Amino acid sequence: MSANRTVILVDDDPHIRLSAGQTLELEDYQVESCERADKALTLLDPEFAGVVITDINMPGTSGLELLASITAIDPAIPVILITGFGDISMAVSAIRNGAYDFIEKPFSADLLLDVVHRAQEKRALTLENRRLRQELQAQSAPGPRIIGNTLVVQQLRRLVQTVADTPADVLLMGETGTGKDLLARYIHEHSPRREHNFVAINCGGMPESLIESELFGHERGAFTDAKDKRIGKFEHAQGGTLFLDEIESMPISLQIKLLRVLEERAIERLGSNRLIPLDIRIIAATKADLRLQAEAGQFRQDLYYRLNVVRIDIPPLRARAQDIPLLFQHFALLASAQYQREIPPLSAERIHRLISHDWPGNVRELRNLAERYVLLGEACTFDFDNQPITESDSHPGQGLAARVDQFEKMLIQAELARHGGSIKDTLESLQLPRKTLYDKMKKHDLDKNDYKG
């Protein structure tokens, strides 16, 4: 039970359940009538967005006992007590213990609706403030954010949150530019290892002759140029996270040693026979299909299966097109702060072009465009390699209703972005009533806070 304008009505008197229920339903409340308190409790959780009305004197569990149980679930759920004449002092005492209000029998329809309306507004405000605090904590947390509201991003966020605080090694798979390095940092910063080092190494970015020394370190005199002892990346990441990017580029000979480290959690520096225990988490990333590479003999199969305990697939930008305006606004805000430039208004036509583009460079390409747009303003072209965007390219397989919905969403996104999330300015520019704007934002899953600077 989490729908807005929901009322759980608890009373053993069927006449009160019928009359009060009809009064509320005529005002578009969704009413769940319960004869017993224990049934009402099964409908409640901390996300419940409605109001509870309960009689005080009932057989079995009383209204006051129900109030105590609801307070244990969430003390901010509004509970309105129905009282008889002799129960008023009891009801006043209950308000001190967390009840929202009480109404005395017999009560008028207007009184009932007034109390429920105020309680519903308070609950909505409580949940909104709670959500804003959670969003603020997420935005102010160290490291990058996972930005987006599409289903694939919500699934990605849930998976990452599930594994972040575990010790499990992780394999990230995604195309170039999808943000594998940022996601690795996000996992580290949201794990118990956040106070220790995050050490990144690109396996394809250094000569094969150096990578072993970089990873394992060496003792003085281990080879010709080893004039001093060197601590390798594994040791430097002690207690923290080691990120191995482009793991598919690691030489086969070194893959054998990496497998041993993963299994034994210990290393030997080059030129040493002493085992050094490790307490690290390894996050590996690849743009290649390691399973296919393993089948082709280009990557060790046993290492692939060892790394593939927790696999996170990062969707390409084209698979989350509805997130593009939000991501663009985020990158534009960062560029605006960096270059001390205002962000030019983003027209619906430009948003249309952003969503229609295929984004072969993924998020990295989008970020570059956002920076260029902040620097160049209207002179920045959105033509993407001078390829014109046709109507058939923009809405493949979509009917008229879907196209209208998409364009409506783009217009609202553009105005929210232009006005920094201000509802007042957005509804004025779109010439919409406040309720209509809120309904359309809910329909398109738009949040004003995503567009605030």
C-alpha cells in the first residue's frame, strides 16, 4: 500500500466503515476498510503514503495498541483516532504519544474530510522531505553518482548497491566511454573500503615488460634498473580497491599470476620469496566479451570464471536515451562551474537531436558535447558529423501517440533545465496549471531536483 490519497479505515462498526468510507471515496480517496487492527497492519510499511483512521475501542487489538504498532513501523504515519465521549481524555493522551488528531462521534463529513486532508498533506510533505534528504546524501557522497531514471539504470543502481558493501570482486563490462572507471570509483566510495586507497591501472596502457613490476613491486636489485625497492599497485591498494581497466589486454603470462593472487590473496615482490598477505578488493573492467576471448584462447578461461563471480553490465547510452537530457544538464553544470560560464538555454529541438543520436562514444562523447556547448553556446552544432536527422531516424516504429509523448517530455525537460528545476517558472513558460504540470512530470518520471544547479 503506497498509493497517494490512500486511507486505511479501521472500525468494528460496519455502519461507520460504510458511511465514512463513502464520504472519503466521493473525494477520490482510495479507502481500505478493516474490521480488525491486525489486518490494517499488513497494509502498512515505511513507504505508506496515506493516512490511518481507527476507532479506539475495538475488540481484540484496540486503537491505542494499533497506534503503538504503527509508530514502531514509522512514527510519521498520520493516525487519526475516532473517539466516543468518554474517550476524549484518552485521545488527548494518545496525541502526546504520536497520534495525529482525533474526531469525536458523531462527526460530520466536512470535519472528517478536513482532518484527513491535513493529515494527507503532512504525510506527503514528510515523504518528500525524506526523499530529498536521501537525494542530498547521495549527491554529497564522495565520488561519482549513477545518474538516470530509466529502467536499465535503476536496475544497475540496485545491483551496485547490493554488492558495494560486500568483499566480492567485481567484473564490469561495457563499451568504450560508458563510464567503467567512474562506476568502479562509485563502488569503492560506497563500500567499507572507502577510507583506503583506490588504485587504478590500465592493463593496456603500459609495456608488458613493466606491468609485472607495476603490479607486484620489486626488491632492490631484482633486475638491472631496480636500484631501490618499489611498492607495487597491489600493496598500495592494501585495505582498499585495485581497479584493473582493460583487463582483456593483460598478457597471458601475467594472467596466471593474477589468478594466483585472486585465489591466495597474497603476492611476492619481484626478487623476493616472502609472501605478503593482501586485504584488497579487485574490480576488473573490459569492453570485450571475455567468454568469447576465453573460448578463442585469447584469455585464460579459469581467470574469466574467477573474475565473473559478480558481473555488472553497463548499458550503452543509446539503451537509455531518456536519461540523455538529464546527463547533459549534469555535465553542463559541471562545465559551467569549471569555466565560469552560464549555460545557454537548451531548446526542445536540441534535446530532440541529443535523444536521436546513436552516441558511439557513449557518456564520454556526451560530456564532451556538454562542455563544448557551455563554451561555445549557440555556435555549438548538434549536427553530429553533419548527418541530418530525419523523422524516420528519430522515432523508429513509434506511432503518433508515442511521438507526442516523447516531444511533450522533451519540452518539459527543456524548461526544467532552463529554469534550474523551478516549478513556478516552468509552469509559467509552458502556460500550464500547477496540477497539470505535476501530473505530466509524474507521467514522464521527471523530478525537479534533477535539474537544480
